[in-house]
Amino acid sequence: MPVSRFALAVVCASLLPVTPAQACRVMRSPEQRIADVRAKNPEIRVALVRITDAQSRPFPMSAALHKRWPKDYQDPWRAVGTVERLLTGQWSPELVMFDRGMGSAACDDGTPKPRKGDKWVVYLNGDLGDAAVLETYPLAVAERADPTLRGLLSAKH
């Protein structure tokens, strides 16, 4: 079956370098994302999590993207962590899993894959029967970006 010119153009266009402004209509800062998720979820739960595992999740085009942008491309990744402390809310799961690194087309901010032992702040919805992860940030980013955490994170973390 012959490939249409349109299909070929779409494939070629998908291989062009994409900057955040081109791919994501609104690249929001961590401060904006956290404020938005808090405003939309008044019963939000926030947990301090220690990463126990983080794995790259390459997909079929990963090798080509690595070759094209060896310094700038990172595979999507999945992290798993244990909840060390619930910072706000009434209940949290013991284990949390989240995905990041989906690229600027998905408005991902390019946060690198964590290492085992890193501490992250995870924002979960408030439904007791569901622990959907809404936002995730390394501890240092969350401390800077979320004013509601000031005083909750002491020298104990």
C-alpha cells in the first residue's frame, strides 16, 4: 500500500526538534501547577515520598530520539516510592507510583528521573478509595514552589 504524502509529512514533522513553546501551549511553572491542583482539589493529600525505584520506559522511537538529541532527550520514566510522611490530608497509600518525562508535547517540564533514595513531594487526590497522583516534584522544587509546605517540612526530612 503506497504511503500518502500527507502521512509522510506527518512522520517527518514529528521528528523535527520541538521547543516547549511549540509543543505545549502553556508551559506552567511548578508554582502555577501546584496552585492549580490545590485550587481544583480542596481535599488534596500531600505526601513526602522516598523513591525506591525509578526505571526508564523507552518506546519504539526512543533510539532514534536519543541519536538525534543525545544530550537533550530522556526517555519517559516511572518511579515508585514509599510514603514517609503525610503532610496534608487524612489518608495516603503506603506506596506511590507515578510517570514523568513524557516530553514538552505533554507539557512535561523535563524533570530528570530520580535516583533511589531521593525525596519527592507527591500531590494526591482527596478520594479515600482512590490515590490518583496529580502532581509530583523533587523535594527541593516543592519546598520552593508550594508556600503551604513551609513549616510542614522541618529538619526531620
